[in-house]
Amino acid sequence: MIQRYNRNQIIVGILAIIGGLFCSWLGYLFFRFVPIFALDRFGIEMTSGMGVTIGLLGLAILLSSGYSVWKKGNGLTSFGESALYVESLAKSETGGAYAVNRELGQVTGTSHLLSQIFLAGPLMLLNAATRFASLISSKGDLEKRMGEVLERSRDANKWQDLKEYVGVEEELQNLIRIGAIQYGISRGVPRIKINKNYGN
């Protein structure tokens, strides 16, 4: 039980590190080369050292933004959350308004895509750190005790008050962590119940 949970966490954590480093590298390359390309169009030349500095500064901003989003417990889940999102015109009755709305849609769509890709880097790295921090130490007979609590919950097969599990808080916490037991609050009272889908 513990071994399987830890193994899954480690595998997903390693994949998250690989994906996070790749997306962070893409973010660095974007800030490293796009400003040089844009300024070159205006006849302004930048040294490669300045490009590297801007790339690292952009990466630092991405990491900071990713950490801020991660602390809130979510990511960019909707189109309207993209960094450069602009509210479209309320009505598109005229040809001009329709054209403006179309252009705004293209800009916000691109910004949302870039936001998702670039912020995915730090978010994946933080997710990996969270997974490694959540590993359960299989000390002593912890797994055996967890199995006994799990059987007790399975035999009850209903929502139970946490007061019925005094003295086995560590085992219960780990069972909730691995998804073997469901946790919920009903009328302000914390309750638990066996998760019938666990292990399927």
C-alpha cells in the first residue's frame, strides 16, 4: 500500500521535473530571443550578453509568477485568465466591432497559450516537490496498522465521525493521503468513509 503510493509519487514527480525543466527552458528561450528579434526590426542591436540577461530575468519572472499561482492552489484554468486578456466589445453589430473582436481573440488566444506553456514549467517543478514531500515513511508496522484501520472502515461501509477513530490519527491521515479513505465535512462535522474505488 505505502510502497505503491510512494512509487507512483516518485514516477509522477520525476516526469514533472522533466516537463518542468523543458517548459522553463522554452520560457527562457522566448525571453532570450524574442526581444532581440523585435528590437532588430527597429534597427536596435543587442549583444548576446544582454539577451542572456533578459532571458534569465524573464525566467525569474516566470518562476515567481508560477509560485504565486501555485500558492493559490490552482493554475490558469480558463481562457479569461491569460495574462494579456482583454475584454472583447460587448456587441459586434458593426463590421468594425466584429474585426476588433476577432483581433482581440487572436491576441488573447496566443497569450493564453504562452501563459499555459511558460507557467507550466514552474508549476510542474513545484508539483514535483510537493509529491516528493508527501512520500510516506514505511517505519515499523505502520502499513499493518493502516490496513487494520482500512478494514475497520470497510466493515462499517458508511460515513463515520472522526471521533470514532481516536488514537489512530496517523494511520487515518495516511489512508486519506493515498486515497483509500474519503474525507468530508457534513454540517460542520468531519467524517470519513471507505473509498470503494481505491485499488481499482
